[in-house]
Amino acid sequence: MSPVRLAVFFDQNIRAGGGYQQSLNAALLVQKISSDICEPIYFTRNKENVATLASHGIQAELIELSLFHKVHTYLRRLAADARIFKLLKRFAKNSPFESRLVQRKIDMVYFLAPSGWARDLDEINYIITVWDLCHRDDPEFPEVRWNRNFEALERNYLAVLPRAVAIFVDSELGKKNIVHRYGIDEERVHVMPFQPAVATLESPSSEPQTLIDIQAKYNLHVPFVFYPAQFWPHKNHVYLLEGLCALEQRHSLCIGAIFSGGDQGNLAYVKSYVRKLNLDDRVRFVGFVANEEIPELYRHSIALVMPSYFGPTNLPPLEGFELGVPVLYPDKLGLRDQVGNAALLMDLNDPISMADHLKNLIDDSRLSIQLKELGKERLRYFNSIDRIGILKRVLGDFRWRRLTWE
């Protein structure tokens, strides 16, 4: 029996943050599957990803579509009427995207991230990744409602998920939501939890002072907490700022914060909130940070504080666990399940809960040590999940089914 010719589609931009890191983890995971089961061929539409994958020993092909092909793709997606669709197929049997894959004799596509490109596959089967359904969990946030994003996401999931051979999700709650909201058969949804970013796993386990002096670099003269996140409203940076004020007012402790991540439309508002609370002297916005510096930002900090509304899982808590940094995380369905007893849980309606946790961390060194040990234990649980085995079973089942047609 021939191996599955698997197109691994890595289309995330490095500035996408956690989504990019998870796509990279998944791409590297495929490399570990034996060649008798799978023959991976990597594709991307992002030129930067070709160099990134090459640095990990993976050669990727760049897919570039002409203006004509882009227009053709757009019209195909609009053609809800079967007669219009048949008319378009007279000009080209396959979409431009699928035609490229047919030329390479691809059996199946593995989308490492949620992707609308699966809508353009009529003949080739695919498996797809869904990180979250936050547009359904928290529809009030602007980023869900801007430019009718809610409707666009729903159209995409309704078109893509029922036709998928398999769907990979980050958690049991994610699986439950997929099955419940889109009527997907439970056995087609597989839980593949997040892993820490490659740069975090490869970071040398040395004391932070031997590498980069973060406080000197960013001219910060007080201890700080760290929050790596894009500046979306749902990331809830203002909660952290309110928590710093509550810590000073309630416990007379003055600490700062370092925010890393790109602007997604909310950075100006967060900066104005910093000025409003008179925190300019101890809050730093460091933008997009190189991979080698991220571990040092963690290690120098008092704690990772992540008051995000979106989940059910996120990457930074796992990185905090890996690097031995205490984690403060939301007491919210799904998110608290990710960290178990290895993090201090915050009430997102009460910044005082964040302040009290930080006070306890600062005063009690044993609490910090305990959290580091619990974090390592939580990581061992996630690492014990046989991700390769899950992917091999999906591909193995497909190989037998694929024998039934030419």
C-alpha cells in the first residue's frame, strides 16, 4: 500500500503569534511520521515561511496565484447556485489552488490552521485544525463583529467542517463545541493539545542574568509581569492595568508590566488607558520580539499574567510552565481546565483578584516554587498525549479508504 501523499499547508504569518507557533509545531510533528505511512509535501502562500521551514530542515513550495486565479477563486466561492458553479467548471475543472495540488498528485491536504482554502477543494480530501470557536463563545467583542467577521467565520466553518476527513482541536471543550454547534460526528474530531513554542523548548536553561538584562534594555526600574499577546480587545490588557493599580492601592506594592505583540486595532486605546492610570513610568510596549528574547522576558518577570477572554486554551501558560514562571490565568470555562491546579485563577470582573495573587507571590517564595513544580507536572500530562499516534491513525484509516478508487 502506497503512503499518503500529504500536502501540509503552512500559511500562518510569523506575526500571528501563537497561531504561527502552533502551525510550526504541527508541521514538525508530521516529519516524525514514518515514510511508509505518509509522504509530506509542504506548501505555503507566505514567502517568509519558506525560509522558516528551511531552517528546520523542511523544503516548502510557494503557491502564488495570479490575479485571474484570485478572481476565479472568488467567483467560485460566491457561486452558491449549482448552475453558476457548473458554468465556472467549464473554464476550469478544479480551483486554481486544487489544480496545483492535483499536478503534484496529492491525496490529502493537512491544514495546520483554520483555513478558507479548504472550500476550494472539490476532489482532494483534507484534514483541518480549529483552534477555537470564540466568535460563538464571546460574540460581543469588536473583532468578532467588525466587517461582519462573525458571518464570515460561520460561512467558512459550515462549508468546511462537514466535509473534513478529520478535525483537530485543542481541548475536550473544543471538541464538544464542534460536535454540538456544527453537527459533526464525534469520531471525526480529535483532541491535539497545544505545545510550547519551539523557541521556548530550545531555549537554554540558564539564569536570565547571563543572557539579556531585560530591565536595563527597556529602562524599567521596578519588577514586572509579562503579557505576550496581540492587541485585540479580547486580550483584555486593561484588566491587567487595573490590577496593577489595585496592587498599589491595596498593598502598597509598585510593579510594572511588559506587553509584547502587534497592534490589531486596540493598541492606542491601551496606551491611553496607561496614561489615564498614570502608569507610563512602569509599563513598556515592546512590539514584536525576536524568538530568542521571549524566554528572557518570561524568566525576568514575576509572573505571566494573561487575562484573555478567548480560549479554551492558549500558548503562553504552557510557555510559562516550561520556563518555570508562575502563571495567572482566567477563572473561565475551558481556560481553567487547561491549567488545572498549576495557575492562580483571576476573576475577570474583579482586578483585585489579580492584585491579591501577585501580593501572595511576592510575599511567599514557597508559593512560586510550588507553582513551578505544578506547572512542570501539567506539562508532563500534555506531553504524554500521543499526538503522533492520533495523526497516524487518521492517515492509516484514510489509506485503506483511498484504495477503493483510482
